[in-house]
Amino acid sequence: MSERPNRKPETGAFFARDRAWHAPALTPGYKTSVLRAPQRALLSLDGTISEITGPVFGHSIIGELDNDLILNYARPGESAIGERIIVHGRVLDERGKPVAGALVEFWQANAGGRYRHKKETYLAAIDPNFGGCGRAITDEEGRYHFRTVRPGAYPWPNGVNDWRPAHIHFSIFGHGFAQRLITQMYFEGDPMIWKCPIVGTIPDKAAIEQLIAPLDWGNTIPMDSRAYKFDIVLRGRRSTMFENRLEGN
Ligand SMILES: O=C(O)c1ccc(O)c(O)c1
């Protein structure tokens, strides 16, 4: 990880956004950012007590197969098609302390690069046994894990021939619903990462590298699944790059 000596000191409860680490809102190479980018100066609003303290979710919402995308949409006795993988890691705070009880949600395309979505237009086949969504709650050590198939890369209508690298979307909820961070995980060794216009909006190479999960050979299950490790750091100097990170979060 690169040192970033010019960063402001991290003191107190407020961690200012590092604009060199996070993608700017307006990045014309990523076409949809042009309409989404704010046209006026940003306002900074304090969180209200009700946003910070509630509503909260209960741990009982997690079902037995919620962290198993190979089976959670499959017909009985069947399973999703694709390369079987385990994705696991920890949710950590700015001091490297585990964040327990965070709701981690993930969604992805199937092994052919096709999403199960009404507006999806890519010609790759739907897998009848793959839904593409799951969730987990971090344990006392901040750990989460899920089983899935490695998603395929897919083309998208941005430039003439733009492709998204294989990736998994992540959402992390804190203890209130107003505390939500969203990012994407990529796979070690994928040459498509460096051709992607969305990845290309991230100014710092180290911020991109932190989104790339290494192959975790030690947690591979022989004759079953390979493993990838993806730690998520909520804030501070080693923060994961979040797509929706707000001022001060
Ligand atoms: O914001 C978008 O336009 C967009 C397009 C394709 C993706 O895979 C994605 O994650 C976002």
C-alpha cells in the first residue's frame, strides 16, 4: 500500500474525504457520471439522531442460504453453473479493529456475465439456478464469508467497446440504515481491470489495488472451491474506495 504523506491528520470523529483517493463525481469517460454529477456546490448536512440511532436491522433476518449464491436461487438438487469460489474477509475500522454486526450484502452477474434484471440487455444466457444476491452479518472478529461462482466480464454501452471486469458489488450497512457504503471487488490477475472506464475514474492506483481480492490459496477447499480474500476498511488512511462515500463518512 502506498504512503500518502499529504493526507490531513486523522483526529477526532471527523474523517475528511480524501479527494485524491476517491473518484471525482464528474468523469466523462464513464458516461453516466455526466448526468449524475452534482451541478451545484455540495451542502454538508449533519446526521440526525434518528438517522444515526435507527431504524436498525435484527440479526434474525439472515436465512441459512443467504451467504450461498450457488444454492440460494437453485432448484432443489441443482446448483449454479460456474467456477466455484469462496469470498471472505473482514470489515475493519480506521484502526484495524473488527466491526462486528455489520450487514454485508453482495450482488453480481452470473458466470457468463449476465445479470438477472429486467433491463439487462447482454445476450449471455440466464442461469435458471443463479439469482446473484446474498448477504451476511459480520461476526465478533468482523469476518464475513460467502460461496458463489466467479462472475463473468460483460460489455456495457459506454464507449464503442467497453467491458466491465469480473466484479462483485458490496454494500455495508452500519448499525443504522443511514450508514451505508457501497463498493466493488475485483479479482487478482484479471487484465480487464485496467481497461475498465469505471475503474479508470479512481485516481490512485493503490486505491484500485485495494479493491482487487487476492487468490487465497490457504483457504482453498480441495476438489471444491478456490478462495479470494477481500477486507473492507470503513474509513481512515487505509479506507476502501467507496462509490457513495459522503463528506465526513
Ligand atoms: O453506473 C453505471 O452505468 C454502471 C454500468 C455498468 C456497471 O457494471 C456498473 O456497476 C455501473
